[in-house]
Amino acid sequence: MGARCGDGGVLVTFWAGILSSVFDRGGPFRFSGERDPRPIEDLADALVSEPTDVAGRQTAEQVLDAYGRLDDEARRAFFHHLAQTMDVDPEAVRASMAAYEASPDRASYRAFLAAVDPARQELIRRINRVAGATKELVNMRADLLRLGRGDPALEAIDLDFKHLFQSWFNRGFLVLRPINWESHAAVMEKILAYEAVPVPESATASINYGFDRIRFLSPVRSGARLRGRFILRGLERGDGVLTLSLTAIMECEGEERPALAAEWIVRLSVT
């Protein structure tokens, strides 16, 4: 038994709306202060060196505002600045690694972690303290992927974005919402078009009895194509009622692990 959805973009948009209810950071970023005339490179350098207080958040807002006004050439130059001046210090990494090997304790390990953490990761963290900054950083990474294609230095910076995004976007915070006749019309259209779970002809009504276990196993990326599989695990007949126990699996095209697995119970009224 299975149900297909050929256009994953609609469902991804639907799930993105659900996530927004969890990760609401106060709406989109809006800059309302007086603009700092310094180049964005100087603003970024100042941000990583300033205390993480009100002044630091104001500088982070200045960085986002300045970035939004750059053209592609200036954005590429900014990314190269991050690659060249906010990279790890190989000498510091070697020295801290040697110290940890000689004496593997809390202090030497902390020093090693600090050495391998590039300043540009701290820059991204501090920018993200601004309300609405997460979306701006996602867009910034999209620019980086577009402008840095084939450039090894810029491609390395993407690993910093990827590392931080993976730590921020914990799929354990996903929430569930029922899909009913008040759901988005595009979602209902796809479900009705591709739903393929057979129902006995003698059934007069069906009840979604709920889920016994739900597990989020891997993230669903934007633009992913999805497929639902439903495996009948058990069937119980009562007085005019059939209880179906199914394993529901949501798969993403090209991914080894499913996005979601759940134990689903459906009850049918039969004559």
C-alpha cells in the first residue's frame, strides 16, 4: 500500500509553516537605526571582537543591513574576507593539539576546541542573536553557494554555515498538526490525488484513531520529493468495527533514511 506526492515543494512549504511556529524569532529582520558608514568587513571584524551585549547586537544589525545592500561582486569580496581573516590559525591548532596530547585534561581540550573554531563561526552566531536573522543567514548561505561554486576557499566557508545550521535546526522540535478540511487547499489536493490506501467496500465510515509512536528520523530539505508508504501490521475485527494497525513511513527521494516513521491506527465501521 502506498501514497505518493509528486510535488514535494508544496508539502515542504506546509511543514516549513509548522516549523515557523516553533522557531518564531519575532518576524523578519528590519533595520531601523542610523547606518554605520564603515565597510562591512570592518563591521564584521568589530562584531567578533565586541562584547555580546546591546552594542554587539547593534553591530550585528549593521552587518545584516550592510550585507543586504551589497551587489554580487561585493558579497563575494566579503566572503573572501571571511575566508582569509577569520580562518583557523594552523599554528595555534598544532600547538593546542600537542598540549592536549601531552596532558589530555579539561583545560587543554577547551584550548584545542577554541583553536579549531574559526572566528567566522562566532560571527555567524552573533549575527543570529538579532531578531529575524536566521532567515537572513539562510539567504546569505544561498548566496555563498551560488557565488562560491568552484572556489575552494569559499566552499570551505559553507562547512561553517552547515555545521551551525545543523546544531540550530534540531528536528526534535518539530510539531504535529492535523490535516483536515481547514488545511491548505494545495495539501488536500495532493493527498486526495495520490492517496492509495484501500478501504473495504463494506466500510461506512473511517476514524483516524491516532498514532502510537512517531519518530522523526531525518530532515526534509527544501524541494524534496516525498513518498508515503503504509504497511498493514495488524487487523482486528470487533462488533461492526475493523481496527487497522499500520506502519506509516515518509520517504525522501534519494535519501537512505526515511524522514518519519509512525505506528498509525485506523478504525472502520463496517456492515
